Amino acid sequence: MHSCGKYPADGGSADTDKLYAEGMAELKENQYNKALSKLLRYVQIEERNSRKDTLNLMKAYYNVGGIYSIYSDFAQALELYKKGYALGQASDNDEMQFKFLTNMIGASCYISKPELADGLNENLLRLKGISKGRRMYYYYFNKGFIAGSHGDYDGKARWMEKAIAAADRYGLPDDMKVYAYSEVYQCYENRGDLYKALSALKTYESIACDMNQMYLYTDCYKGLMRIYTKLGDKENALHYQKEYFRYNDSLLNINEFSRIKTDYEVSEDKIVQATIDNLEKINSLQKIVLSMLLALVALAVTATIVFYRQRQKLHVANLALFKRNAELLKMESALKNGDAQGGIMPPTDIDGATADKDAATYDRNDLIRRITEVMSDEDVFCDPAFSLSALARLTESNTNYVSQAINSNFGKNFRTYLNEYRIKVAMKRMMDTDRFGNYSIHGIAESVGFKSDSNFISAFRKVTGMTPSLYQKLSKDDSLISNS
């Protein structure tokens, strides 16, 4: 993880100052979409009014660019960083120039512009108002990041290790090292040194916890989930899988991000159109008819562009959601293959509590084991006649005990628990286009035990965040791309 958006930034007319302050407060609470909405509105007002007090505007550019980077929209982040960097140069603010240069380098690498990143890194090294220790740390860090963008992972590891050594040599705070550890562990992983990667990740986790930055948790836990899976440590892999998706789901709302970004771009289009309209009003009467025609054409073109952008952004958001669901299925499948019980990976215990050693808890855990064994057989739970009483009979228990065990261990009722298993089977079948590509939504629903299409659609949307018809379409599109 490059250090895009790592620096906190804080505190016009009273209304815009309030908007800025509210946006920064949301950012400190890790409420990225709320912060993005307020800070984008602040930027719009400041740009339109051509304010001369640029410090808060620079910080707004910086933090909005950081939020775009968290959502992997590095091209848009780079444009915002460029605006802020230009303001930093105009006001001779070395500190803000340093921050913008660091994040511009990372964004340039992510969009495959390593030559631009190299030039920016040399500019960073020449800044006079920044301590030598910070300049050397980020110079080494950025050299490693650029090497990684070329596929030179050994070179990347060497530069990252030099960055960590520089931080120690110059007495820099630990929170600066977190970004080097977030990169160097991947180098160790790529060359198969999993235990060295794990050691770097544990240091990364410790510093991230001290910093209390949610986006660092998600990156760190995803790495730990992957390393423990490769090491065959199922218990830790499941633990970090749960932690990754818990933080990732609360941190990132891709659909909300796309809506906010689209609203901002549409608002920018409206501002441009309003400027054109105001200019047209001062034209001579002889040009009124022509001006009106041009305005209508411009409006039609703008509407077409906005509509196209919205469709594209919606497609990107849906595709990201599809990939996330596919990644979850793939991870569960990988863990399942190492499980002696087989079957679908059972949902994890939401409270994560260690089992007590009393007899009652032992009995409950034994019942949970038997429930999981039954639920490993798709033919059983995909039978439309499968019910709570059937599960109780197969586990040699009764409905009350089974219901209580599911509720206390998985935090959900039997119907929700069963639906999640069936929906995951439906997802796998939709992705298996060779065998199930010709199935209708009704056919898929029926094949996994749903008697009602509407109940299937509702349950599918609840589990995946999208409709089954859209998921099926994206599965077929993904299959065509993979086979082409």
C-alpha cells in the first residue's frame, strides 16, 4: 500500500468553513463517503469563488485525493493532487508540496506512469524545507514502489528495507514505517518466503493498531488472510478473513462512493452550463436564435455524457461488487479444500468467543459440528422440503436446540442461515456457465430449493448486494473474457 492519503490535514465564509470542518471531522471518524461528500462540496464552492486563502483548499484536495485512492480511483486522485501541488508551489508551502509529491508518485505508479513517478521523486529529494530524514525515507520508499511497478520485486524489497533503516537511523516515528512494511511483505510473499512475509505483516498490524486507521486494517488483514491460507493455518486464515470483510464492509461502500462522485461531476457540468448561459445573455439579439440552438445542443450533449458516465460508473461499481463476491467464494473454496469435512464453508461465529469448558458448551459445540456436517451436503439443504425439523432430525436433536445453537453461534435465525447456504450455491452455479449457463433465474432458484422467485431474489440481493439477473449477466461476461 503506497502512502496515498496518509497525512491528516485540518482547519472562508462561515458556511464554507463549517462545511470543511464537518468534512474533516467525518474523515477522522473513518467515515470516508460522508467526508468525501462534504469536502467535494467545499472544493466546488472554493474553486467557484476563487478564494485566496488556499491552505484549507490544499488540504481538501489532499484528503479528497486520498479517499479516491482508497477506492483505487488513482487517475482522479492524481488530478486533484496536481491542483493542490500547484497551489503549494504558488504559496511556497514546502510541507504541502512534499505531501502532494509523495502521493502523486504512488498514484502515477498505479496508473502505469513510472517515468513520471521517477521525475517527481527527484523533485521531492530537492525540497529544502523538509528534514533530511523524511526526504531520505520517502525517497527510498518511492524508489521501491517504482521498482515494484516495473515487476522488480527484489529491487523493491531492497529499497523498502533501506527506507525502514533510514527511519531508524533518523529517529522517525513508527507510523511512517507502516507503509514500507505494507509493501515489503508482498515482496517476501512473491518470492515464497512466507514466514518472513508473516513477520513483516505482524509488525504492520501492530503499527496499524496504534494508528487506528481502518483502511490500514483492511489491507493488513487481507494480507494475513492470504498468508495464513498459503501456510495451511485454517484457524488464523478464517479469523483474518472475518476481520478483513468486517472492516472492509464498514469502510468501503462502492455504490455510495460512485453516487457521490457522480453527483459531484454532474454538479460541475451544471456549473459549466450556467456559465455558458450567462455569457449567452449578453449576446446581441441577432444571435439569440443561434445561441438557443447551441445551448440546446450543448445540453443534449451534456445530458448524453452524464448519462454515459453514470452508466459506466454503475457498471464499474457492480463489477467491483461481483469481483468481491467471487473473491469471497474463491477464498471459502480454498479453505474448504483443506477441511476434512468438505462441503460449503460454514459461516464463522460472529462473536469469536473461546468455548467455555463446561459440559453445556461442549454439547452445543458438538451440535454445531453436526449441523455443519449436514450443511456440507448441497443435495440435502437444496431440497425444497428441507426445514428446521429436518435439520433437527438429521442432527439427532430437536428444533429448539438447533434453532438456539444457530442463533447463538452464527447470530442469525435458521431461515437466514439456510438462505445464505443456498445463495452461495446459486452464485457458484451462475459462475459455472458451462453447466448452468442456459438456466433461467427461476431454474437456478428452483435448483437450490427456493419455491418462490421473489423470495430468491430478495435473499440473493441481501447476500450479494445485487440482483441475481445482474450477477448472472456479469458471470457470463466474465466467462467470455476469461475464455477469449
